[in-house]
Amino acid sequence: MLTINPKEVAPAKLQGYLQGAVGPRPIAFASTVDTNGTPNLSPFSFFNIFSSNPPILVFSPARRVRNNTVKHTLTNCETTKEVVINIVNYDIVQQMSLSSTEYPDGVNEFEKSGLTMLASDMVKPFRVAESPVQFECKVNEIVALGTEGGAGNLVICEVIKIHINEAVLDENGGIDQHKIDLVARMGGNWYTRANMGMFEVEKPLTTLGIGVDNIPDFIKESNVFDGNDLGKLGNIESIPTEEEITIFVKEDFSVKAVLSSDDTLKQMQLAKDLLDKNEVLKAWKVLLAKK
């Protein structure tokens, strides 16, 4: 058996062991605003419910292991004392993942992830309209667990209003666990889906994904692609060039056949099939190939 002294292991490796062993972990999709009202949206898997009366949720935006900096979410919670915790189900998992890209201060992750800002009733941060359950919270306390990279910060949140999409309710008004279709984090790239078991979501690029806001409207408005598809398409560093697309089309006879049929729907469906196989760059090339 491998035996480890946490003080003798590099922080990044220790974090990997902890996250690989402790799971599945629910996801707090935290929406905040800064003092100027600029929105921020970021997911955290160090999260759970700790009390029902009063209703208390706790999540932890840890200090970054690599450079010991803190996240915008933590800064916003410290200054405004407000947060909305949105629950993540399978329908928005790819867009949630895309939002975790470390965009610069001031970039709106709602726009980058293609999710909809919905005004809250009692706090300033926006809700995620697509989330099945949204908790408006006031921040009661923040407990710093350390000062080094990897140290957590317990954001203790009191729920002051709850919003539940009626589509996930059962005949008695409770939340139906099949309908809500929750997801949770495992180690590495792995997630688990309550209804189906484990699946993989590629981590957002260490550079910057182009974001859903930079996907052409004809793709977003086609009704062929769901939010998870758009999240995958938005998680690339750059759109393929015309030269790359031309070479791809010349080498792939199935694409040639679809293009020669002059059927836009078939072209989009082929791209959709490629996205289902996580062949994102090929999907982009299909979508942008000219007949």
C-alpha cells in the first residue's frame, strides 16, 4: 500500500490524490459581481450543504496551487457578501466547464459560456437561467484555511431564496432525482452523471477558449446543437483556417459527399455526430466548409 505524508508531497500531486479519492463532489456554480456590478461565473467542486435550519451551503474557492493567487469569486464574496449558487445538471455541464477558463478580470463568463443571466430577487449577482435550481445567498462568513497555494477558503452562505425549475419536480412537488439529472466531479477530467455513471469532460484550455459568444449565429440559431455542443465548440483556442478546412475536405470523402448534396441540415448533423465523439476540430471544419 502506498503511504503518503502530506507534508512530503508536492501540493499539485497531493491535490490530485485528494480529488481522485474524495468524490463524487457536487458542483457549486457560483455567480458573483464585483463592486462595479461586473458579473463573474465559476464552478467549484469543494461544495456541499451543511445545515437546513438555517439553510447553509459552503463552498471553497481554493488559492491556486501554481502561483498562490485567489479567484475573482473569492474577492467578490469578500467585498459584496452576496453569491448565487446554481446547481449543475447534465444539460449544462460543458458550458459550466468552459466557464472555468481563467479569463481576465472583467470578462463576462455568462457570455463566454453562452448561459443566460437572470436577475435575482434579493441579491445583486445574476442567476443561471438554465440551472435547474438556483440559491440566492448572503455570505455570513469566510474562513481562510491557509495562506499557501492550494489552501481553501470556506465561504459560508445562508440561503435567502430558492428557485426551482418546475420541470424537475415530481407529482408531489419534490425534486425528482431522475429529472434533475445531476452531475458531480471526480478526479482529473472525470465527472459522474447520476442517471448514467462516469463520463469525461476535457478541461478548458490553459490558453483561452474562444467562447460561445464567438460562435457564428448560424450555428447557435440552427436548433441542431444543444448547450453542451456549444460549450465544446467554444472550448478551442482558434477557429480552423480556410487552408485547414480545404485540406480536411479534400481528404475526407464523407464530408465531400455531404457537401455535394447541398443539404445544410446534413452538414450540421455530421458536425453534431463528430461533437458526440468529441472530435471538436473536425466538427468546426465541417461547419465552416463551403459547398
